[in-house]
Amino acid sequence: MTPEEIHKLVNRQREYFSTGATLPVDHRIDALRRLKAAILKHESDIAEALKQDLGKSSSESYMCETGMVLSEISFLIKHVRSYAREKRVPTPLAQYVSRSYVKPSPRGVTLIMSPWNYPLMLTLDPLADAIAAGNTAVVKPSAYSPHTSAMLQTIISECFSPDYVAVITGGRAENSCLLGECFDYIFFTGSQAVGKEVMRHAAEHLTPVTLELGGKSPVIVDQTAKLNLAARRIVFGKYLNCGQTCVAPDYVYCHESIREELVKACIREIKRQLGMHPLENPNYGHIINRKHFERICGLLDPDKLVYGGQTDGEQLRIAPAIVTDVTWDDPVMQQEIFGPILPILTFSQMEEALEEINAHPHPLAFYLFTEDKKTVKYVTEHCAFGGGCINDTIIHLATTHMGFGGTGASGMGAYHGKVGFDTFSHHKSIVDKKTWLDLPMRYQPYTKLYDKLVRMFLK
């Protein structure tokens, strides 16, 4: 779209929102039901689009994308009526006689910018939250996943008029035009570099933002962990979507006494889950494009490679790789990997590991494998991260009952379920003061009696 067309679209959405059409809860529920029906109608088309963009199998597509979106929408349909109600809160005695309440209200015209790695889920999950909260939305999916972006455009155009929800495809030019517009809220998922640009543009209009970014999410494995199970769950989380997951385990920090055993267990699990020759596995995907393929290949150090790492440049595929004897100075530890390379580092004392992790930007996710409850308490108290798991990976984001988001360099704000509804809502604090009684002590002229009464109320 041209800048003029984008500007007109945003204005049309603002005009539509101002009519109040999105405010009734029944309207929101109907919109969510239409979206759910369209997803179910196009389920096989979605799977095919994800297969073309990322090589995902139909099983992985449903488990990690379509099913997750359907779960979020179903949850919101069930609970949005409750979430949208005014919530009465206690009134201080000094404000007698009044009724105090909090009223959730939609933000208005919102912008949702989504990435390419989970292009369906990371677009439609926040969209469902925005609709449930009563907003309009302009959706901008990634240009790197064109088949899924086209599918999103088909689904959304079937469900909604562009005055309510619209999809804008394209690349940097469209992103730049959108960020130049004045939105009431921006929800961005992507890299830290682009997140900074989003926040900088949002500041021009004082637009609030949610930033879902990333970072080097660590896995700590101590000497009490059940290593075979730990390896199974680490391998699943790391190599899902070929490592192109914002909460994938970026590296493992294990106790030095268990490194060799853990490496062997991880190799066994790669073979069990992905086969002896993963590049021949039709259910193992590919890297999104050549630029990222070459970047990831550049992080593979042959001298530190202990398993895997074979590449297929024609198909943009990289076999699961494990590297050891890695230091923080190695290129693979200087950036978020976002690919199927698993560095394994060691520590001798837990305090040493946490000190090193805390010396780096806060990660989006954190994973700890241990059987020691004291270690769980100590680590979760002394390390800053967005969210995580004890004795598992990734699954903390697969729930509508907890918010998902980052902290510090890994992002700000959160969504999913009630937290997502709240993200796309402004909560108005209102005092309804009754007129049949008016306490005089707040008015001039002040007296000693009134001062005593004020002190009695306010202490």
C-alpha cells in the first residue's frame, strides 16, 4: 500500500472506532467466533503455507501455531464478558459516600506487527486479545513468510471489514509508513534492533507499546537433574522449528561433573526425535531464508563441533548441532543464535553461573533442570528473566492463565488470556460520588475540628 492508502486506512479505522461499534461485548464475541470459524475452515491451507515458509510439518503447525490460536480464542470467548465488566473496589472512608470502580476500555486503533518464525500464532494471538478488548487493528505480518502472510490476509478479509481489522503486507517501506502513523497502541514481536526503532517512532506520538523481543535464553542443568529427561526436553525445545523460536534454549550451562553425560544424552535424543539423518527427515524444517542460513552457518566452529551441523544450502537446512568448549568470547555467544546450534558451557558453582548470566542482558526465557527445591528458590529469586520452566522448556507460553513477555532487553509488557485483554485495555479509575451527603471538612475555611476529622480519616 502507498503511504496515502495507509493513512486513509488508519483514519477509517479511527472513524469506525469512534462510532462505538466495537464496544458491545456481543460484537466482540461474534468477531472472535468468526475468526475461529475461518481458522478451522482454512486449517489445511494454513498448514500448507507454514510448510512452504518454514518447512513445518502439519503436526508441528497445529501444535505450535493453529491449535495455540484456537485455544486463545476459545478462552477469550468464554471469559471476555467477565473481563469487560466494571470491577468495584473499596472506597476510602474519606470519600464517603461513594462507589469506586475500575472500567476496562479499549485502547482504540491498534497496530500489531508480527515476525516470521511463528507467523500465524504471533499474529492472531495478539489480534484476538485486541478484538476481545474492543479495539480495531491494523495487522502487519512479516515479509519473510509470504505464504502465511497471504493466508492471514485471506482469513482476516473473510471475517472483517478493513475499517475494523485490516492486513497490510509488504516490507520495510510499509513498516516505516505504519510507524509514522498515530496509533493508540502498538504491539510488536521481533528483534531487539527493530524493537528499538518501533519504540523510537512510538515516542513521537507518546504511543504505549508492548515489545516481545528475544535474547540468549539459558538452560541451567545441575548435578541433581534427571539427565535423560532433561536432554529429551532440551532437544525438543532447542530444535523445534530449527531453533527459530524466541524462547528456544539458546545455550546450556551445566555443572562440569555432568557435561560428558549430558552431551551423550542430547546426541541420543537428537537421533531418537529427529533420526540418524535429520536432513532427510521430512518433518524437520528449514531456515527461513538464505541470509539467516549463512549467518547461522557462520556461527558453526568446526573445532568445537561435537555432533551434527551438516548443511544443505539448496534446501536451506542445517542439521542439529552441539558445540562444546565454548567461551563467552566465541561468535556463537555474542548474539541470539536463532538456529539449530546448541552450545554447552560448564560451571563449578551455581553462584558463578548466575553471576555470568546476570552480567548479560536479561533473557526472554530461563530454564532450570534440578531436583533440588532450594536451588529452584535460589535461582528464580536471583536471576532476572521474562518467564521460564523448571525441568522443561518452552511450555510456559502455552497457557492462557499466565502472561507471556520479557523484561529489560528481552521486551516489555505481556499478553495471553486475561493479561492480553488487559494489555489492549485502558483501565479507568472512577469514583461515583453520591449527592445526598457532602462532608464539609475539605472546603475552606479550614477549622481545627475539620483538621482533626481529616487526620482521623487520613492516617
